Amino acid sequence: MEQTQTGLSENLETILSAFRTDASFRCRVFQTGMGARAAICYLDGMVSQEVVREGVIRPLMLALPTSEPNLAAYASECVLFATEVKGTDSIDTAIDGLLGGAAILFFDACPTVLVIDAKGFRSRGIQEPENESVLQGPREGFDEVAIQSIAMIRRKLQTPDLCAEQITLGKQTKTAIYLCYLRRLASPRLVAELKRRLAKIEIDGVLDTNYLNELIRDKKTSIFKTMGTTERPDVVAAKLLEGRVAILANGTPVVLTVPYLFAENFQSDEDYYVNFWGASIGRLLRYLCFFLTISVPAVYLALLTHHQRLLPTFLLLSAAGTRGGVPFSSLVECLVLILVLEILKETGARMPQNLGHTLGIIGGLVVGQAAVEARLVSASMLIVVAVSGIAGLMIPRLRAAVFFLRVGLVLLSAWLGLAGWLLGVSALLIRLTGTTSFGVSYLQPLESPTAQGMKDTFLRVSWGKMLTRPAFNRNLTRQRRKKE
């Protein structure tokens, strides 16, 4: 670690050599009223010019002469108006502060460098997340500045139990990572395990929380999410109240929450802001749509190719009539339609919003109808795949898993019929049973159901009846029922 020098010119030479190719580097040397020269350095666009001018330069120029031997300590305690000032004797520490948005101040004949908090870079501001919009409920979302995101969480959880611990990851980016949790609710074992996994990361840069997601998740090859993601402060606050831990990274609005359970894939942000009857209906529909989206093409293909006798005669004749003249086998036809459906969904997500509706009309109606009339695909298979695709839109958090499960079950059903479909579903259940999220069973509370644990799983009962938190919590009591 390189130490600072007592001479102003030597320190400036060291700093200037480190930033000689940085056009945003700014440095000003001036005479202070205390009787010594000083130099302030900062990166343009990273600091507030007003703080530098009114909180540092102006008070130093107007300061009275002094005979204090340590000008840096005297200026920090008696002269500067900045809110946070730290002294260091290390050039490396000063450079790290400069890169983080601070201004650094040198004095002639003084080895101490002052690192002054003068951050002033712009942020996107509070907006509603486009992918998590709700009809009823809070409209605010995180932005890319993690400190502001923590402040948004703190406005909802006004308790000293809220902890926000900082670590730095990325050899080049030096990204600030924050772990937020409620001290009295989060399991110490969970927090310790999360810190252990983060400490093992050695990577050049962390530009988004998905970097962390892929590096610290339980099963890195699993198609199921084992870490939650959200851009909404109200969702993070609700997760923290259940004993979870949130992971925020500077530079991204996406926040991770752990542990993440399978049942959370079917919970909507809006479930808790509407009547519990309506929320329960929506949740049951999501479970049903998950079953339909992965099973409908596979079951239809199994019945059509292996078990024709199980189909009603009129349905079998109708399906056979629609397949007349189609040049492809049922398996190839099904896989091609699934692939085309995924292409349309991905294209619609990447296109501008005003063109997405046009794509849906052209792809869904014009191309689909033309393909049926040209006898490239059968109408019945097109309907089956379309129903499967529409059902999958109800559960966006399982999008990747749905695609692989849908294709896998189709291949098994084409090979073994309904036995193959049952084999695939059984393998899925076995896989889910063995999956964990930071030591917590992925199927909790379905794996060991309790009366209280099931009140926010398939259904969402009223708040007055949800008396306990999830079983992995340090403090299970959510509320106590008052006697009438």
C-alpha cells in the first residue's frame, strides 16, 4: 500500500499519473486562508459541484490563519461544511474514494489526505417497474443507486432492527453490495451462509445482481429459480418481514431475496392489495395454468400417437381430418409450433411496445391462419400449443422452466405415451423435492404442510388468519389474535 508524502507536489504527481488518461479528472490547487496551499481532486460527473464549491473550497479560502500542526485534522473538525470527511495516509484508499464519487483534499506539508463525501451523480429516479406493474398498490420502484433503494426500504420498515451491511465485490468494478435483513427475524445461519458464499466470489466485475445469482445459488444448473428477484420496495419489505435477506447491488434496480420457495412463483405482487377471495382465485388459476402449459401438448401428443382409443370417436375423426395433407409428423409439428411460439414471445418482449401489438396480430392471426390453410400445420395442434402458450403467460417467473419442461414432456410422451408423461412428472416432483434454497426446502410448506403454513400457498386467506411467518423464520409469530 503506497503512503502519501508530505509535499503537495509529490502527492499530486502520484494522483495525476494514475489518472493521466482520464478526461473527467479535475484538480484545482489554491491558497487557503489557514496559510497553506491545498489541492482538491475529483471526477467530473461523479460529485456535486455545489458541495465542492460551497462545502470545501469556499470555507477553506475564508478560514482564519492557524498554527495547527495537522491542517487536515483541523480542517475536518473546524472548517469544512461537508457532511462526511475521513482522513487517510494511503494513496490507494484515497484513489478508491475518488473512484467512488468522493473528492480528495491534499494540504502542503501534511501527509493526511481527506476523503470528502461529495457524491452528486444523477439517477433515473423513482418509476413504476414495467415488468411488475399492478392495478392496485404502490407504484414506486428501485433505481440504480443502492443507497437510495435502501432508503426506500427504510421508509417502509422504520425500525432499528433493519440492518444494511456493505461488502465490495469485483476486482475492477469494486461494486458495493448491501445485505438487508431484520435482525430479530432473519436466521443468523442464513446470514452467515450468504456472507460465506459471497466471500468466495472472485470476479473482475459485478454489473448486475444476476452475476451474484448465478455464482451463489444452490444448484447452478437448475432450471428453477432459487433466488427471488424484484424491483419493488414493498415486495422487499414484505420479504424482510418474513425473515428473508435482500441483496442490493450498486448500478442495478433488481434486488435478490433469499431463501426463495417454489410457491412464490405463483404469488403475485397484487395478491396482498386486493380482496383475499379474488387473490385466491388468481392463485389457483396460476397453479392450474402451470399444469396446463407443461402438460397439454404432451398429453395431446400421447393420445394422438399412442392411445387413440382413449379419445372420443368424433374428436379422433376431427383431429385426423385437420391433419390431412400435413407433411410433418405430430412430434415435429408440435416442436416447431412451440419453437415459433417462443420466437414470437421473445421478439415481442424485445420490440418497442407500439410494435409488439402489431407483431401479435401478424404472428398469431395472419401467419397462423396462413399456415393452417397451406396445410403446413394442423389446426388442432395449433390450438393445443396456443392454449399452452397462453397458460404460460400467467406464470412469468417460471418462463425458462416451462419451456424446458414442455419440450421434455413432449419428447417423453412421443416415445412412451402417457407412461412417458407420468415418468416426466414424477421426475419433476423428485427434482423439486431435492431442491433447496440456502438450506431451506424448496417445497416448503408443501413438503410438511401445517394449517398456518398453507394459508398463503394455494389460497391467500385474510390477514387476520395469517398468524405465523414461514417455518425458516427466527420468530414465527406474525401477530397475536386478540380476544373478542
